[in-house]
Amino acid sequence: MSVANNIARIRNDLQAAEKKYRRLPNSVILLAISKLQSLSQIKSAIDAGQMKFGENYLQEALKKIEALKKYAIEWHFVGTIQANKTRAIAENFSWAHCVCRGKIAERLNSQRPAHLPPLNVCIQVNSESETHKSGIEFDELEALAFKIKKYDRLHLRGLMAIPEFRSDFFEQQRIFEKVAKAQRRLVSQGFSLDTLSMGMTQDFVAAIAAGSTMVRIGEGIFGKRK
Ligand SMILES: *Cc1c(COP(=O)(O)O)cnc(C)c1O
């Protein structure tokens, strides 16, 4: 299948899910995750109208951003953020999805160039608790959100999660609901959040059922990664 065909099929499935779960039309954004995919694959996606891309590995991403700078691409950093990478992320991306430590937020805030709009950030939550360790624990979320809210070079947009894969749809949905609930709690405390970054190729329909507003699709668009 070509990249263009894959994008058409994913958009179709996404619209069907919006309808089925009574979400507003076009309320779910498709982010194409292009890590380990070639420039020509990305160009095929651009030709199909896809302009939002996510990357995980900084060096690889910077090369692609430079090579594709004539296109009006919105770049999202969806990888883990180490302290020594914050400057390049603050300078080159529109979004950072995996902010889960105050120190990282503080660095991104101070390093975001003045000529750019505030960096959009999501707090990555650990939706699994015991088994897997990326993201902040739910009980530490509020403190980090209040901290980020004070930074004027960051725009806190919402939460992000990467649950472990489960084959059962309702199990997938149940985990995503925990993240959506944490988001609602923050909103009730006065945060204005509009983004739930959750759902990948294997589980995006369950994520939409639970309220996802941005699905991150890699292999479903580009095929298997090398
Ligand atoms: C790789 C990756 C994706 C895309 O995964 P697919 O299974 O290829 O859709 C989404 N989000 C993050 C954070 C990733 O690292």
C-alpha cells in the first residue's frame, strides 16, 4: 500500500470513529510519526496533505527538519526528553509531547527563542503504574501542571500517554479513560486544556472512544519501520 492510500484509509477510520463515539467531526488530529522513515516517505505524506509530523530521535529529526524546511510542516517531538536535548527541541519544534519533569519544563521554557510562539507541551502520564516507567505518576501530575502554567514560554495543552499494547479493545479504552479523567480533573481546577495525545496504529480507535484529540500514527501510514 502507498503512503497516500494508507493516509486515506486512516483518515477514513478516524472519521468513522469520531462518528461512532459521538465526537465532533474533525475533532481528532492526525499526527504522522515519521521516525526511522525516509525523506521520500515523508514527501509522499506531504503530497497527500499531511503537514503534522512527529519524531522521536533528535539527531535524525534535525536532519529532516533542515531537509524539509521549504514545507510548512508542524514538527512534534514525541520522544523522551533528556536535559541535554532541550535547547534543540525548544529551537526546532512546535510541540513537545513527553514533558514529565519540572527540570525539563524549566529548561524548555528558558531556551524557547523569543521570536517563536510558546512551545506547546503535553505532560506525559504513566498510565500503567507498576509495569512501565515512562511518564509522571498521576498523583504528581497536578504539581507539575501548576509549575508549567507559570512558564510564559510554554503553553500547556494537555496530557499524553503511551499505554502498553493490549489486544482487548475495552482494556485499551479503560486505560485511555484514566488519562482522560486526569485531564478532566485538571480542567476542573482551572486549566484550559484542549489536547489528549493518545492512540497509535494498534489502538487509536479505543483512544478516540476515550476522548483522544490527537492520534500518533506511524506504521499505519508509512508501513513497517526499518
Ligand atoms: C513510534 C511511536 C508512535 C507510532 O507508533 P505506531 O505503532 O507506528 O503507530 C506513536 N507515539 C510514539 C511516542 C512513538 O514513539
